[in-house]
Amino acid sequence: MKGFARRLAGQLARGLVMVWVVLTFTFVIISIMPGDPVRAEYENLLQQGYSPEQAEAQAAMLHRFRPTGSVFEQYVDYVGSLLRFDLGQSLYSRVDVATVLADAAKWTVIPVLLGTVLSFGLGVVVGVYAAIKRSSKLGDMLTMSGSLLRGIPDFVVGLLLASIFATLWPILPRQGAVNILYEPWTVEYVLSLGYHAILPVATYTISAYGGFILAMKSSVVTVLGDDFILAAELRGMKRSIIFRYIARNAILPLFTVFALSVAAVFSGAIFIERIFNYPGLGMLLIDSIGRRDITVMAGALLLITVAVIIANIVADLFYSVIDPRIRRAGDRV
Amino acid sequence: MKVTRITATLAAFALAITACGGDDDEPTSPDDGDNGAAEEGEVNRGGVYTTIVTQLDATAPPNPFNPDTNSFLGYNAMRLAWVKNHPTDPSDFYPGLASEWEVSDDNLELTVTLHPEATWSDGTPVTSDDVVLSANIAYTRGSGAFILDPGAAGAASDVEVIDDKTLRFTQDPDNPTGEFVNGIMDMTIVPEHVYGDVLPADFEETLEAAQGEGEDAEEARDAVSEAGEEVASFDPGEDISAGPYVLERINPSEALLTRNEHFHNDHLVAPDQVIVRNYDGNEQVWDYLQAGELDSSHFVAVPEDVVQQIEAVPGNEISRTYSPVVAGLAFNQSYEPFDDVHVRRALAYAIDREQMVSVSTPDGGDAATTTSGIHQEVVDEWIGDAVGELDPYEHDLDAAEEELEAAGMTKEDGRWLLPDGEPFEVPIQVVSGFSDWIAAGENIATQLDEFGIESEILTSPDFTVYQEEMAAGDYPLGFWLIGLGPSPYNIFQRLYGQSNGWQVHAGQLSYSEPGEDGNWKGGPETIEVEGHGEINPGELTHELRTADEERTQEIMTILARATNETLPVIQLWDYINTQFSNTDRFITDPPDDARRVSGVTSLAGIWIQQGWVTAVE
């Protein structure tokens, strides 16, 4: 237990350092990002029919929220605000960035986790099967499917699914998150939520599935050659018990893959949400970049990267909990 | 009778749009029978109407002064009137909350009568007090704030509350503006009983002080701006609307608007509910249209093959109407050899605009017949017979060769060389995602290459970068929207405004040298125009803000001629306002001049409230 606490403290310290690095990096990126939102807004207003003076004054309202002072002073202000958990306000809606992020995050976190868990479960089962049947055609086909899907970018998967199930054979919604005609949290509303989430979740699932199959198959094949499996077989243990041994040992590396997959899927959400017009953090990030809503942009980038860091920490800690060798090694330190 | 000493003209500019000095001395109203609005009993009611908006933000308040507002103009946000898409007159309106309006012959006085039945969705009548408060708020919110600059045209006038439903606006005769009527009628009205406490109690005194000069005035102007921030951030909580709909609920993908039973023209409103769907990219709109899910959509750029796919969907219909927007290829004359008018003329002759449009945007534009700075559909009305004196710059490679030779260039091995022997190169800057600009740029580059001029397109990652870099003078050539009428000042401000060196500060015009203060076009301050001698195009453009009709036409003629001779831009095509609707659930049939309303992108709310949408039985 003492070892776990020490590991937890170490992971948190490392995580905080990583968060600091990320927020510094985010600040630098945003500071050097080209593009003048005021001028772009001015042009948009002119095209809408505003007179030049009206458009200029209207667009200049954005300036009021622009950071002032030297870059270092801005950086100190930024970090100081974050330490107070103050992410600022959206330059456009004047709503707290935390509120904006919370509103968007739920549309990303749930589908991303659902898709990753589904692909994890599917990948583990199919991976074990592919390893056991590795000399058969079916095993080869399963392995090939993993390799193929691992190589296809997630946005291509998304576009393919959209083309097939929303255009060629339109049985699923192409865009949106829920039918607004339903009262929130009625049965119809929840069904509509699920219905609209099918394609994004399927995209996340299929995109991550290939990695899990290949990792699981490789891990199982390695474990199959271990002495303890041979010993179990020689002792005449039941096949199901041996399978449990295999699965429990082989699955350990998958948790690292899982954490990395969550990270990859999170970042992939930027493209997937755009394809399905699904209103999560990815869409928010793209939208804020396009409009140079720098406070929202910084908040979204920070949230996405912090989520990835947390996923990694959780995976590492979980790994130590379920693997006695690591747990004991930690206790000995 | 209550007289409120505020600067009505200023206030009206807040959420206002372009205008010119047209004499709208004929009062118009919904009862005139000549404005195209439907009559009672003409619409079939019921159903859910689906349309689109962009940048929907579910966290933003239903406050029309918030930049990400969930008050949608025409649906749950109302103006006094809606500006028609008139080619030359920005003071021609369809009724909004105002049922009648009358402008004095000298354009100094405007009397507005609110619709007698106009009522907020909570049952409170819409009154003159709402208009006065909205006028005050208008000063604080950006687009009206500029008038607080000392010396700005149109400063200081009165609004007089005649009765609960009638107001009289008067502009200062010593400082009039042609935008007076347009600015007021285009004002968004909010309920005084909801927004009344947002402005400080002494706001009107602060406004008066802000119009002066000196430190106190400066402080007052800051106070007005701060009040604007309060207004922008204000969350009224519940949506209180005087429009045909009220915001029922919203998620990040869609908003649901339901019928406002108190709306004064509810009998003309067909759909019981409206869903406005969010889009962040044009391709999302194309998908909705291809699925037949939208009852109408406003203009978005659509490639020809996608137009055909959309048209093939049963029930889908396309309308193509006038848009005042013109696409041009603008020169930065700080770059050699584009400072030489012969080079600019050579390029104008060398580009086959018909071919370019047929390839790049056949459904979205008409090839320009000449370069005048004015949309070709209205150029006759502005400059009359002088149109015939303009060089049409028809595709003529011989003429292009002559011009290049006049610029000292030579042709060797089929390639044009600069006087110093270096290849003549034409880089064309476009924006990623602007499909029509990219296709047109590629076609122009191909045409020029075939003519012996090295040309390529360079792509900016997005519009904000494009704007910044263009203003910084980084591009020798780039696409640039011109026209933007009907206001004559707005038309030529695109050519002879800040981008070409002329700026207005505190009502005073000044000129900055190329490369300074956003002058990226780098044209000369004065130019020789055949038959008119030496002119200062910036000064003439500035004069258009207050010029009378006769002088306006005179200036427009001179500037069109100057633009044609000196070519700060090559006029490429006039945009066509392409819109889509679907007839399966509703018939959407607005008049052509309602298919574009300044400052409003999602137009269906205006069409619905005028009775131009009816449910299919």
C-alpha cells in the first residue's frame, strides 16, 4: 500500500510537470499563431452589409479581450489564472470557458470512452482467438483485418462509414447529436442520443480495434511460450483454467495500449466530430481556431492534453495494481 | 410627450447596416399592399420547418447583443424593419416591429409607428420605451460606438416619444448623414422590462458627455464601452421575443424555436416550430440538402457537381437571385511590376473571364463584363451612358502583348521576361477551403501560363491568416471582394478606403503611404482620369457619405472611370445568390428582393413572418 502511494505521488508529480509543459507549449503556440480575427470579422461584417465604420467598430470589440503586456507578463497571467482554475471567458459568447468546455466535453468523453472500451473488448477477444488459431486461415484473416484497420486513418474510417450508412444506405443519421424535438431525458431522447452516436462510436471502435487485436495476439503468442503455461499443460490443468492464465498475463500490456488508444482517439475526435458534425471538444477546438477564440482554444487544448496525461497515469497505476510483479517491485523500493 | 435627449442617429447604427442618401419620402407599411407580404388566410399552418445557422453556441444567452447570441434575427429577434435587397436603395424595407414609417423630404426627420398589436412573448406590449432603450444600447455595442468620435457624420439628434407606439427621430441638420433612415429602421429592439437595468442610470448623461472633446469625453466614451460589455454579457435567462418564435431549447447541434402566440402577425406564420441546425463547414450543408432534410438554406458556396446532386433530390429547388458581391483580383502596387498600369491591363486582357467562371463557379457567378468597381447589374443605374466609355477588357491576347511590351517586357521562347531579363511571375493568393477562389485561381494560373507568364496559386491556411497577411502587404495579388452595395460609399470604400491608404479618424479623412496603416493596395494618392483631370479617389469616396443624388452619380461616374483606367483590381465575376429550398413539407416563396437582407444570414424567419412560407397540405 505504501508502495502504491509512493507510485501515485510520483505519477502525479510527473503528471503536473507534463501539464506545465503542455500549458507552456499551448501558450507559445497560441502566441505565435498567425491570423487576425478582428480583420476577418471586419470582412465578414462588410459582406453582410455593414458599413465600413460599423464593421470596424463592431469587430474591434474583440480587441477589448486581447491580452496586453509583454509575452512574459501574459504568460505569468495565464499560469496565474490557471492556478486559480480560471480559464477566462470566450471572446465571443462571454461565457466562462469552463462552462463552454464542460458543455462540449460530455459529447466527446462518453463516445470516445465507449468506442475505446468496445474496441478493447473486441480486440482482446479476437486477438486471443487469432493467437490460438494463428496457424489457420481464420487466424490469418483476423490478423490481416487488424493490420488493415490499424493502417487506415480514423477519418477515412469515418468517411467510409458515413458514405455507406448515411448516404448509400441511409439508415443512420449523418450529422448532429440528438433530435431536438424530444424533451430531454425522455426515452425517445435517450434513444435518439444513442442513434446519433452510432456512427461516431463505431468509427472510434473500428479505428482502435486493429491495434488491440495485434497487441493482444502478439502478447498471447508470447505468453503461450512461457514455462508456466507448459507446466500447467503438463500438470493436466483444465483448458479453461489455462486460458485464464493466458488471458490474465497477456492482457497486461494491453492496458498501456488502452491508455495510448484513449489518447489517440481523443485527438482523432477532432476529425471524427467534424465529419459527423458532432458537437464535442474536437469541433469546439476547430471552431475556436478558425475564429481565433484564444481563450476557448487554450482551454480545449489543455483539456484534451490533460485528459491524455490522466489516462496515462491511470493506466500506469492500474497496471501496477493488477500485475503483482510491479506491485512487489514497488513495495521493495 | 416625452423628449429623450439622445443621439438617435448614433444609436440606430448599433446593429445597423449600410445605407445611402436615398430619399425615401413615401411611407410604406404592411397595409400598403405593395410590399409583397401575404394576407391573412393565405398560409397553411402546422409542421416543423428546418433550416441552418452557423456557429451555434448552446452556452450563449438569447441576447441579440451577444456576439454568439441565440437570438436569431427574424425568428426570436426583431428589427423595426428589414432592408430589401434593392440594387441601389438601402432605405427600402419590409416591415418588422414598425408598421409605418415616414421620412421628411429633407431626410432629417423619421417618424416610426410600431405595429399596434406588437407584443412580447410574455404578453407585455412593445412600446416606444423599448425602442428608446434599444437605441441607447446601440451606442454601446461596437457598430454604433464609432459615431461617438467627435466629428463623425450623423452625430447628435433627438428621439421624441410621441406616444406608446410612435416615435420621431431627428438628425442634426448641421451634421447629417445619408444613413439616417436605414440606421434607425435596422435597429434590433429588446424589451425595456428585461434589459432596463443593464445600462447605468446616468447613461444618457454619459452619452452626451461622450460626444464632446477632451478628457471628460474620453472617460465618458470608455464608460459607454464598458456598458457595452455589460450588455454583451447579459443573460436574460428566459427568451422574451417579439418575433414569430421563442427559443424553446438548444443543444450544440440544433435549436428549437416554437410559435410565439403573441406575435402580431401570427396569422401569417405557417410552421409551428422551427429547427435551426448548426453547420461549421459548407459540406455539412450540402449533406443536409442531399438528404432533403432542409426546408430552406441561405447562400453557401456549392461546387457544380454538388449542385446537380442537390437538384436531383425530389422536392429540392434552387433560386438564383441578385447579390451585390463581386469577386476581384486585387493588386498590391508596392510590388513590381504590378505598379505599372500596363501590366495590370495586360493581365485583364489575358484572363478569359468567361472560361474561368464556367470552370470555377458556373452556378455561383456571372463573368464580369468590365471593371468598374460596381456590380454590373447596377452599373447602368449609377453611371448611365458612361458605361459605354469603359474598356470592357475582353479576352484579347494581342492587346495583352501590346500592354506587356509597353511595360518594357519581352517574350523569349514563349515566356514573358521582365525588363531586367527575369521571368515575369504572377503568384495568386487564395484561401484554403474557398473552393471557388481556388478553382478560379487555378484556371487563371493555367491561362497565364499558356500565355507565357509564370503563374501559380498560393494558399493561405484560413481567412484570418489571409486577412492579416494581406493587410501586412505580403501578397502581390489576391482575391478581394468588391461591390458590396447598395450604398455607394460602401461600394468604392472597398477600392479607395483603408486598404488603399484612406482612413477616417474622428470624422476626418487622412491618407497613409503604401505599407502603412493597412494600406496594402499601394495605389497613388491622386490619379489622372481622362476627361476629369487629376482626382483624389479617396476624397471622392469619402464625399459619397453625405453627397446628394446628383453629386453621388457624378462621383460614381468618375470613380468607375478611374477604376476602369487604373485597375486597382480586375473585376472577375458577380456572385449569384444561390439558395435552396425543399417543397415536400413547405412551399418557401419569398420575393427576390427578400432573398438577401443586410446583416441577416438565416433568412427564413423573415420569410415566415411575412407569410411567404406555407405548409404543404
